[in-house]
Amino acid sequence: MEDEKDTSSATVVLAFISGAAIGAIVALLLAPQSGVQTQRQVRGMAKKAGKGLRTATKQAEGAWEDVIEQGRELLQDSQPILAKAIEAGRKAMSRAQQAGKKRK
């Protein structure tokens, strides 16, 4: 459950930063100022957005790595149970086949 919060938090941060960057660029393009000033502002905002995206990406990677590790642990913990279940299924199938042969 906590991993879902980490992942969704990173997604929200990424979406917020992307939306803010797009909104800022549109505002700059529509603002009445010289091209040089606009270029400087766009560069500055692009750098800020890039930093924000890198931070969000690192958070998402960390959350994803945690989820993968938990999946591996679950698989390792479940492997003996699955092996027993498969073996029980094989035995049941064998008994059913033998019972079917006896009826003929």
C-alpha cells in the first residue's frame, strides 16, 4: 500500500511539473516582451523543469525498485507452497486416472 503511495506521489509530482512547465511556456509566448528576454525565461524554466523531472524520476525509480524487490520476495516465499500445490494436483490427477481405469 505504501509503495502505491510512493508511485502515485511520483506520478503527481511529474504531472504537476509538466503542467507547470507547459503553462509557463504558453504564458511566456503570449507575454509582450522581447525575444531575448523570452528565451532567457524559457531556458530558466526549462532548467527548473528538468531538475524537477529528474527528482521525480529518481523517486519513481526508487519506488519501482522496491516493488520489484517485494515481488521477488513474494515469489521466493510462495515457491514452496506452489510446489506443494502442483504436486498435490499431480497426485489428484493420477488418482482420478487410476479410478477411471478401474471403472472400465
